[in-house]
Amino acid sequence: MTRPIDHLLQIMARLRDPERGCPWDREQDFASIAPYTIEEAYEVADAIERADMGSLKDELGDLLLQVVFHARMAEEEGHFAFDDVAAGIADKMVRRHPHVFGDVRIATVAAQNEAWEAHKAAERAQQSDGPQSVVDGVALALPALLRAAKISGRAARIGFDWPDARAVIPKIAEEIAELEAELDGDASAAALEEELGDLLFAAANLARKLEVEPETALRRATAKFERRFRQVETLAAKRGIGRDLDALEALWQEVKRIETKDHHGGTKGHKEMK
């Protein structure tokens, strides 16, 4: 009986067949497929966020197809095949888990995280002949907030870090003040971009110190804003309110009060940014 993964590999080979394949699939290359790979990973995350197991199964299949697609193109060019990808990750998991597949003792999650990063650093050192840095290996294509948190986390390994989360807050205030100073002056677009970038980087550091995943936090905050704004739109339409900022702000506060009361059973909710 043919395994589903073997069937999928056969389908991809047929799709890429120079004579009998699909014209669209035949024309693709690594660069053209990469955006789809990223999109599918986000759709997996979305299904998890919604706790939709049916969608998660489908989205994992779509993501697996991306792996198969890349592996097929690599095989056609003589680089590697799908089995090499699977064997490589299996070997890596065994190598990075000596406490599971070997005799090493690791008692805590924190110790495991340290050991994992040490293994990764050693592997990077073996693959590079140039000078090594603790910030090596953080993918440029990561979402900016996530990459900011990872880069600052790498710097923290050699002690370049704030002592705790509260210590980051004055830095955020400093960055806000610098941005305000630029706004008060004749700031160029580049200067404003730089100051805003510094502010976002400081916020990413605060998320890291709080052990909050910044992309998840921002995604949920955006979803909350979207949900409440839709309610504002509905109320504004019912009450005939147009582009009146004060009236819309009043509706926003009304929606917040209703939502907070429903969520907390009438108790006062925590302060939130508008």
C-alpha cells in the first residue's frame, strides 16, 4: 500500500513534469514559491489561534506541500531530495536531544533551552570559517518584531541586557521623547523612521523580558481593535453618526465598557491602549 507521503511526492513529480505537468507548477522556482511557504506558515498559526482543528489539518497539509515543492525543485537540480530533508531533520533532533537519545541529564526546561542554543551555536561554528557572533543565524526574513526580540535575546547571552522588564520601560519613555523631539522640529522622513524603529525595538525588548511573544501580542491586539471597531461602525450606522471624532470616540469607550463588562462579569477590566 502506498503511503500518503509517497503519493504526495509522486503528485508533485507529475506536476513538475516538463512534458505532462502543470504549466504554472513547472514555471516556479525557489524564490517564487517562498512567499507561499511563508503564507502557509501564517495560516497554520491562524488555525491554531482559532483552535480550529479541521482547518489546522488542512493548513498543515498545505505547509507540507510547500516542503515537498521545494524538495522536488532541489532534486531536479541535483542538490537534495525529500528523503534527505527528512533524514537531516531526524538526525538534528537526535543530535540536539542527547538527554533523550543519549546519556546526558537535563533536569529543567531552562537547562534544555541553554543546551539547545549551545548545540545550535556549535553547528553554526562548524559551518562558518569567519568570525563568530552570538547574533549569527537569526533569519533576515523573520517578522521584524520577532527578529528584534531574537537579536536582543542573543545579545543578552553575553550580559548585554536590562536586569528585568521594568528596567526597559524608561528606555521606551526615552525613545518616545526622542520621537517627540523630532516631531517638534523639522524632522525628515528618515529621522522619524529611525526614531520609530528605535521605539519598536525597545518594545520588542520589553516583550522579551516579559516572556511575551511580540508577534502574538500584536496580532491579538490588532484582532481586538478590529473587533471593537466593527462594533463602533455598527453603532455609528444605527445612530447616524458620521465623521465626528468625539462621537466616534464616545462609541469606542461604550464598546469597551460593554465588552469589559461581558468579559469580566461586571468587574473593572485592566487599562488598555486605545
